[in-house]
Amino acid sequence: MATVTEKKKASAPKKLQHPKEQYLFWFENMLLQRRFEEKSGQLYGQQKIRGFCHLYIGQEACSSGAVSALKEGDKYITAYRDHGIPLALGTSPNAIMAELFGKKTGTTKGKGGSMHIFDKEVGFIGGHGIVGGQIPLGAGIAFAEKYNKTDNLCICYFGDGAIRQGSFHETLNMAMSWKLPVIFVVENNGYAMGTSVARSSNVTELYTLGEAYDIPSEPVDGMSVEAIHEAVSRAADRARKGDGPTFLEFRTYRYRGHSMSDPQKYRSKEEVEEYKHRDPIEQIRAVILDNKLATEEDLDNIDKKVKEIVAESVQFAEESEWPDPKEAYTDVYVESDYPFVMD
Ligand SMILES: Cc1ncc(C[n+]2csc(CCOP(=O)(O)OP(=O)(O)O)c2C)c(N)n1
Ligand SMILES: [Mg+2]
């Protein structure tokens, strides 16, 4: 039988690796993404938001852990499940919500919608609908940073469905040959629409695909914001030293369907529940409370504040104007003062 001291030891909280502020940042940052998207899901049901809408709920650690590990000037690019990263980076929730509504105050003036959020101020280079299309773009952004001799890198996210595309393999090969400052991240949430990773290939340990190109590659617990922060920090050190790319497999999970109309016949309710027990926000809440970094009341107040930010974004979107139909012809082709191109 365990002695009292042994029992105490087993239940004692792990030694904290980061200051209190870091844990509180992660908690609030992930909670903002969660509450924003819960609201977006409801608004979709009310037809305030239309068209495509892919929710990131369950995957919030993948964005927050990278944002805390990287610095200003670094660039982010992802696919169409793209509300979480800009929210984590500090893009105005008002502008993102307005974009979901299709209003002219949106991040892309209401012309991009959910799949095409873009905010060059924070280094968020979209928002891309073609599966795997952003992978060579991410390497191109990293190439530009290297060419311009900046200290910046590009973190390029894509899903497990994109990893079977030729663009992934061609890009990894070039990026390693040219030692580009890029971090490739596959967000392995188990499914590409309704197709499981196991159904699409014999290779289910996705990180091993990077080894074919001599790229340091590792799997990461995608439900742990701390694990992601650590892995991205190591990858960023390599990139900034000139050692080239790293390939990370974030093992994560989406709680909601692929898009808004998905009967989810391809998975069991038990599987979803299993992941919810490892929820990234609940894990950080437990670390904060176990270590007395804040009280339950403090965390409730953060939740209240976040809900107010989301409510304000909805009001902003509701009250914003629709784009003028004439705008359909602007920002489409090259213009001398095209506002979205990087300097
Ligand atoms: C080139 C291309 N083929 C097919 C599609 C249709 N499509 C949209 S999302 C998707 C699944 C992608 O899954 P994954 O990469 O795992 O990302 P997740 O949705 O899980 O975030 C597919 C096949 C597309 N958008 N682009
Ligand atoms: Mg997937």
C-alpha cells in the first residue's frame, strides 16, 4: 500500500515550466477561440453566417502554443479551418466576425468569408480553400524571409488530408534542400472530411513522412498547449540558426463536424468524448487551479470578459454595412496599391 508521503507525491502538481502569466495567456487565448466559434456555430444555425464554415473547436492548443513560442514578424499560413490562428494572434474579433457575416468591415472586406481570413498586420497570410495549396506558398514566404535576410520564419499548417498531395512532398524536398526557415505542421485530427487517416494510406505515423526528406520530424501531443509551445520553440531555433525546416505532427481532434452539415457517421460519440476528457482548455484550467495561479472566480471573470468580446463582435458585424456590389471588381486583379500584398 502507498504511504502517505508517496500518495502526496503522486498528487503533487508538476513543477511549472513557465511563469504564471504564460498559463493565463494560454487560458484566455484558447477560450477566446472556443467562445468565438461556439457563437459562430449558433449564428450559422440562424443563417446570419452562410456558405462554408469549418470550426476549430478542440484544436485551440495548436494555435495558442505556436503564438506563444514565436515572435512578431513571423508569418502564419493555414487552410480553411482558419478562425483560430488569427484570433490567437490578436486580429480583431470584430473584423473576423464581420468577415463571417460578409460585411464590408471584415478582414477581407466581406469578400472572402470564413475560409479566407487574412491579416497582414499580425502576419496571418490566410486562409486557403484548396487542400494543400498553402504548403508551397508557406515555403515561398519562408524563401522571401531568407532572401530579405530577416530573422523571421513561416509556420505552415495543413491537415492530414493534405499530406497525400504532391504539393506536400515537392515542397518538403525543396525546403530542406534550400534550408528555408519554415515549420511545417500537420494538424492530424484523424479525418479528412469523413475519411480516416488509416483509410487513406498505409502510413499512419504522419511525422515519419518528413524523414524521407531528411527533415527533423516529431509527433506532438496536440491537446497540450505546453507540448506544442516546446516543440515550436525548438523548431524556431533551428529555423533561425539557418538549419532549415522542421516537420511537426500535432495529434489533435476536432469536436465538431468537418463543416456545418456533417452527420458524422464515420466516428463514434465515445471517440469524441474520449478526446473531450483531454480538452486543451480544461488541462490548462487544472494547471492554473492546482498551482493556485488564479482562483475559480478569476477564471470565471476571464470567461465573462471573453464572452463580452464575442458579443461585441456580433453586434459590430450586425451593425456593419454590406459591401457595395461595385466592390466585386476591386482587389480581384493586380492593382498598384493592392492592400493585401506584403511589403
Ligand atoms: C485540392 C482539393 N481537393 C479536395 C477538396 C475538398 N476538401 C475540402 S476539405 C477536405 C478535407 C481535408 O481534410 P484535412 O486536410 O485533414 O483538414 P481538416 O478538414 O481535417 O482540417 C477536402 C477533401 C479541396 N478543397 N481541395
Ligand atoms: Mg484532418
